Amino acid sequence: MLSYYFELALRSFKAAKGLTVLMLLTIALGVGASMTTLAIFHVLSGDPIPHKSDQLFNIQLDAWPMRGYEAGQEPTLQLSRQDAQNLLRAAKADRQVMMVGGGLLVEPVEPGQSAMQARTRYASADFFAMFDAPFALGTGWTAADDAAEARVVVLSHSANQRLFGGADSRGKTLNLRDKPFRVIGVLAPWRPVPHYYDLTTGKFNPAEDLYLPFATAIGLKFGTSGNFNCWAEHASEDSRSVGAPCAWIQYWAELGTPAKAEAYLQYLKNYSDQQRQAGRFERPTNVRMRPVMDWLATSKVVPADLGLQLWLAFGFLAVCLVNTVSLLLAKCLRRSGEIGVRRALGASRRAIFAQFLVEAGTLGLAGGLLGLLLTWAGLWAVRQGSNPYAALVGLDGPMLLTTLGLALLASLLAGLLPAWRACQVTPALQLKTQ
């Protein structure tokens, strides 16, 4: 029976080609606009590490002086070196990482190569395990390497391709600011979206090119990047020294269970109390320990206007649906005579309703395919833009199915009223007017 209804739908489309094209365009434009915006929102608001995002916590402590204090305000975005090292040394979490971004010039490895300006991450040993950075070759460094300020380096997949042509580079030497570093590992392609573990160096930047032990990089006075805030004058010339009252280090803790998370939060509160008693902290205890998705929401990673754009896009889809309903109703009224004859020949109201619903669904699938083309065109236009996330947007499998499903659902909803109106046609009245 469905095949018969589908055949009737095709005949109806051929009989009213202009109206059919108008309805197809209406559905396609609504679906294309809404899915283009939804695809961007999907990329920007996705969970970058879904299997453990509720176990990774960004840590904040309020080490600022009382000057300008307001109750309930956000604490310092990052930690001072002294606080980060104290927490790392205590090792109260399953894993813990202190880190900061940087940039280094890599000297040519082979004759004819040019120097490479590399985005760099200086981190403690748990970085790779905590953030599930995948290794293609080798491994990361150990806590003993941290303590010894070992001159070792891990390369990203793209850096290894550029420097060593993708070959096994383990054991080879890189010169970073005239200092030799031994390659101990190479990552597989990896790009967390967004760049959640350090939002200060770019929310949608690619992952870094090089990874070095934190203690090694700071010991060699390599430059850092990202936010750097100091709140007092200090005697040291180096604002990155252990005692400097400056916040510039990101700190993350991995806690496998809610009980561990609760215990760690209490530990942070106790630590803050102890530092205030020691005279280092002045403000009342103000600790923040946010899991990944809460951290991204608090940091407003998704542009504020994107949510409004999404609502507007779906509002446009609703307007398109209303127009489609009007067109289907007009088409239904024009076919009252045909409906009356079918009813007189024994077709039930349910059959008439099913016929018109199948027609609306067929129209929706066709409109969805056209809308899919418009979505691809819209995303292509976005990728040509200068937004930092432009290169990331695209249609994956789930979004592709969502596009077709949305078009089908929209057309079926649009077809409900015309289908109901069609099954209310009175056969006798229509036959009298023939």
C-alpha cells in the first residue's frame, strides 16, 4: 500500500510542478539554514573527552590580596608556581598536571630545512595519560625526568612529519634555542576541540607541536605564553620564580569517583585555609574545582551570539513550515474532487490521511536532500571565514542523519493539518459538484 501511496505522490508532484518546486525550496532553505547553524554549534559545544570529562577538574585558588575583594567573585584564573608545585608534590589526586604554553624555534634537522616556529606545551609527567594523548611511537617522560630536568621532547604527528618526514624519530636530537633535546615519543594525530586544557592560548587552536617537561623548560628560562597576572610587587626579577605572587600555570586533577572528588575539594579548602594562616592568602577560602564541561560553560567557549543564531535559524525553519502547510492546504483544496471520488469508491478516511502523509514525507525527503546540499554549501562558506573554528566545522555521520531526519519530521508535521483536512472531505458534496 505504501508503494501505491508513493506512486500517487509522484503523480501529484508532476501535476503541480511549480507548487512542488516551491515547497521543496521552502523546506530546503529552512533545513539548510538551521542545520548549518546547528553543525557549528555541535562542533563548538561538543565534549572534547566524553568518556572521562566528569573526572577531569580544572583547579582555581584565590591568592589575590584583599584589595578589590568582592564576596562570591571568581578566584584567580590560574595558579602561582608555588601553589601548583605544592599541589603536585602532595599528589592527592589520581593524576595531576601543572602546565603552561610556550613557543620555541626549532633548528633545522636536515640540510635545506628551514627553522620551525613550534607551539609548545611545558607540562608535568601525567599530561599524556590524563588527557588521553595518543602515542604513535614511544612514550612520555616520567616524574623522575621531571625531577631531573631531563632534556627530552615529545613531537606531535605534524611536527614529526615536517622535521623527520614521518620516520621513527625516537632517539634523535632536536636543538631548541641551542639546547639539545632527545626525542622520546611521537603522538598520533590529535586535536581536542575545543582546546579545553588551556583556553588562554586559543580556544580552538590545534594541539601543540612539542611537549617538554615543565621543570626543564622553566629551568632553561624558555618563554611562556597565555595569561600572566601578578598582584603585588616582589623582589625577584623573575616573575616565574617559585615565590613570585603571579598566576600563570594551569592545573588539572583527575579523580575517578565522586567520593574522591569530594575529598579533593575538601583538601583544597584546607590548603587554602593553611595558606591564609601562613600569611600567603588574604581572602576567605574561595576554591573552584570544575569538571570539563562546566569549565567550558563558565569560560564561555561557545560564542554568546551563536545560541541566538541557532534560535533564529530554527525560527526561520518554523516560518518555512508554516508556509509549507499553507501550500499543502491549497493543494489539498484543489484536489477535493479527486479525494471525493476515492472516498466514494471505498477509500477510508485513514487511507486518505495515510496517502497525504506519505506525500508530505516524500516531499520532506526530497527537500532534505536539497537542504543537505545547502548545508554543505553553508559550511563551505563558513570554512572560508577567518573565525578560529572555521576549519573545524563539517557534517559528520550523526549530523548527516539529523539533517535528513529533521527534514522528514518537519515535512510530516507540516503535512498533518492538510492530511487531516483531506480526510474530512465529504464524498457526496464533491460528487454533486462534478
